[in-house]
Amino acid sequence: MEQVLSEIWNITQPILRAAICGEAISDECREKLSPQTLKAVYKFTKKYNIAQIAAVALLNDGKTEIDGELEASFKKSLYLAASLCEQMDYEYKRIGKAFDEEQIPYIPLKGTVLRGYYREAWMRTSSDTDILVRAQDVERAKKTLTEKLNYTLTGGTAHDISLSSPGNIHTEIHYELIEADRAAKSSEVLLNVWENSSPQGNGFCYAMSDEMFYFYHIAHMAKHFENGGCGIRPFIDLWILNHRIDFEREKREKILNEGGLLKFAEACEELSEVWFGSAKENEFTEALERYLLNGGMYGSIENMVAVQKNQGGGRLQYIFHRLFLPFAQLKNIYPVLKKHKWLMPIMQVRRWIKMITSGRMNRTVWELQSLKENENSEMNEILKRLGLNNKNKQ
């Protein structure tokens, strides 16, 4: 399976590079594009939600023959991406106008900002619109969306709430950017996001400084990496952020170093240059590539187990950590602990009961059984290189 993934990726990679950089597909790549291979490329890129990017290069290449059915599939992915982008932009403007009227300061996050740097905005799709507000404004923001714009509340976590528009466009209103005890010391740095953002125009929209936005992107990648993988799209974003906008490298490095993510950022930048630039691959980038491809778009359980086991110091420590979550993580599941830490033993038991009744205990048992299979030195070396080998548990 790993070999097949690698072979498909080696063909897909130059296609994506051509689309992102606005270049033609190379003759070397084109020679490998048989009808069967093209179907594999479509299936692969659709899985990673980047089929519309591949479509740009393939449909504009006059020398690549694509059968009618597959051509229709690529065109459909392009049209759907463009339609979704237009709908999300429309809803974001509605939200922005409503927040301006209610005088609610807000900061657009992730894809809402990133797609503005792509050659075409619809090349960078998102599953939802992410917006940050201050914690004290969350209830006002929720009331504004539900009462003024007819949004429906669909869920929430310890750091955001989820809502859906009448047209089924999803929005997440964040009031914290990342949980404590995730991605090195990133939560400490991101507490200062408002101090590192400035108002745009006459409304209540704020924009992060370049270095803060870059740090947040890296922190989000690191968080998902620890969960088993972050897919391919964040590396495209990373290449875009390093090639499509002006920035001061010293400022980015300073804040990354403060958050303990400088090594992680440098390693990810190196891989992004191998994939979409002109850098040559090496033993480390090949190992990192294998991890990411095996993790899929949102990460895999196998990868997550391997990472957490190595971060935790071994098999026994991992088992203990899975059974007894540290306070910093448990409070994200049960926010009541933020004010009543003495409830921690009760919440541990409540979590166990929920795991049993929801069937999640089967997954946990599977994780514990798979530990021996994941005890390898390659993961430990990857984590050392990324600076994620010593997780700071609280």
C-alpha cells in the first residue's frame, strides 16, 4: 500500500506544482499519464481535497489526453470548488457586515485569508469559514448569527462554536486558537493574537501580522501532525506563504522560536520546497513524506499512536497517558475544570464511562494492542528533527 501511494504521489506532485506555479506539465511527467494513471491521480487528489488544483494543470495542458468521463470528473471538481468558494465568500461578507453593525471585533482565519494568495481563490477550498472573536464576545457573535442571519447552532468545543447558514455553509467561531499542551508552546504565543493584529478599514475586522499568521499556520500543522498527519494542502499553503507575499524572515523566526516551533517550521518548509519548489529530496524528507502520505488528509490512528508513544517516552507511559489524561487536555473536553479543578477525578471517570458507552473503548484497546507494531526508531528520529519529541505535558 505504501509503495502504491508513493508511486501515485510521484506522478501527482509535478502536476500540482505546475498548477500552483502556473507552469506547463513537464514532458517527463506527461509520458507517465496513461488513462489508468490519470484515474489514480484523480482518486488521490479527490481524497486530499485538491482535485481542483490538479484539474487546472491537466485541463489546460493541450498535450495530455483525458477520456471524456474523467475529464468531466476533473471539470466537476473545478466547478464545485469555484461554487463553494463563491458561497463561502458571500457568507463571510454577510458575517463581517453583521459583526461591524454589532461592533464585534473579529479576525478571519485559515482558508478565508489563504485563498487570497492563490492564483485563483477557488484553488484553496475549505470545509468551513473560521473566524476568531474575543471570549467575551462569543455569546454576542452567536446571537448575531442566529438571530440576524438565521444561522443554526450545530455544535461546539472548549475553544469554538459551530454554526450553519440557511444554505448549509459552515462557520466556526473561535475564541481560542489552540488548546493548551498542543504543538509545543504555541498556545502561550497565540494568547497575544489580538495584540499582534491591526484593524482593517473602518469596520471591526482585524488582520494578524504576517509573523503571527505564519506562526498560527505552523502551529495548526503541528497540532494535526501530532494527531497522525496533516495532509498535503497545508504544505501548499506553506509554499504560497513563502513565495507569494512579502515578509520579514527574522520576525517569523523570532516568534516561531518563542513558541518552540522553529525546527518544525524549517522541516516543513524544506519538504514544501521539495514538493513544489526546486529542492532535492533527502532521507529525512522521504521519511516525513511517508508519514504524511500514510496519514491521509486528516491523519491516521496508526500515525497518532506512533507519535504519542514516542512523545510519551515509551509503551507504559503511553498507556498511562491514554487512561489518565493530564489536566491541560482534560479541561478542553470538560471546560468546567477551568474553574473547578477539584472535579478532575470525577471527569476522568466520566470520560471512561463515555468511552465505554460510545464504543470508543474498542478504538483505545486497538491502539494499545498496536503499540508494539509502532515501536520504531524512524518516528523517534522524525520527531527529534521536528522538535516535537519532548511533549510538554501539564
